[in-house]
Amino acid sequence: MTENAVALKLPAFWTSQPEIWFTQAEAQFHIRNITADTTKYFYVVASLDQETAGQLLDVLRAPPEQDKYQHLKRQLLQKFGLNRRNRAAKLLDMPCLGDRKPSELLADMRSLSDGHTSCMLFEELFLRHMPTDIRMQLAEQDFSDLDAVAERADALWQVKAADARGISSETMPVLAHTVKKVTPPARPPTVTSEGLCFYHTKFGDKAKKCRAPCTFPGNVVAGRQ
């Protein structure tokens, strides 16, 4: 088949997600009607950075006469793709929902499952990443349609997020008004009803200070402040 000379620049190869990269690359081939094996092969080669190409040097030096593209694709997926055990480990160790919507989490789980989503273990893993209240409302959901489950989970998640924002904005002013003001201790009166200052009332003739006016007998410290 005649090779297609079509202007196309694929993104740099994603060593962390080679399956998704090939899905997007093949979509570009389809859109531009690129079907020739050699053309697709060289487009992929051109997308490899120096380090990635260096790890496949033997393959690039001596490509097969036929099916160059499929051969290179198999080598790249074998080198950088996840095997079944790796996929299972990543699914089990997937981080909690966090700020993601449930549908975004489901998309990540689907990409790791390699199509193995129709099982109760996959359903349970998805549910366990949901907040407790959302998980309880999804427990009886029909999981035969995962997109419908994700849509329902997103709706519950959005309501929960909106409620949390509402509580925060409404209660903060109330909490601010309920904080008790600290009242400084009252200053002792200057002179008691008997005409004595605070110091002579408390310490008598042993007082070392005095606050005028003070009528303490024999007062010699009345002028000392």
C-alpha cells in the first residue's frame, strides 16, 4: 500500500502510559487516513526521546521487513507497559478519592483494569474509595452500567461538597460572635470606706506603699506612690 505523506506530529512517547499514548496515536492515524505500516512505524520512531530510543536500540537498528509498526508497538508495550500483576497492585494501592470526582476515579481504575471491570471485586474497590455516606447510598446501585453509577456518585459528591461549603460560610460568623471577650481584672479602689488606701488596708503598718488620700495613723509613706 502506498505510504501517506501527511503532516502529523505525535506527542512525545509516554513511557508512564504507553497504552493510552498508542490509543491517541492510532486515532490520529485514523483521522488522517494513515494506513501504511512503514509510515506509522517512522511516526512512532520520531516520537521517541533519546533515552527511550536508546533502550530499544537493537529493535530500531534491525526492524523486520513486514509489520514494522506492530513489532515496535509490542516492544514498547512490553518494555514500558504494565503486566497483570502490576495493574492489580496499582488498583489495590490507588489513593483515596481526594479532590477528584468519582467519575474521574472510575476512569483511572478502568485504565488500569485493562477491560476487567465486570466483576464484584472491581465494584467493591470503587465503593471503598467513596466517603462512607456516599458508599451507603451506592451499595444497592445496579453496577451493570458503570457510567450510571459514576453519574450518581458525582451527583452525591457535588451535594456533599456544596453542603460543606455552606456550613463553613454560615457558621464562621456565628462562631466569631460567640467567642467570649476576656475582661481585665478590676483595679482595686484607691481608698476604702474607712479612708485607708488599698496597701494599708491589706498590709497595715507593714505596708511599703501608700496611695493618697490615706488616713492611716502615723502614716509616713502617704507621699510615696
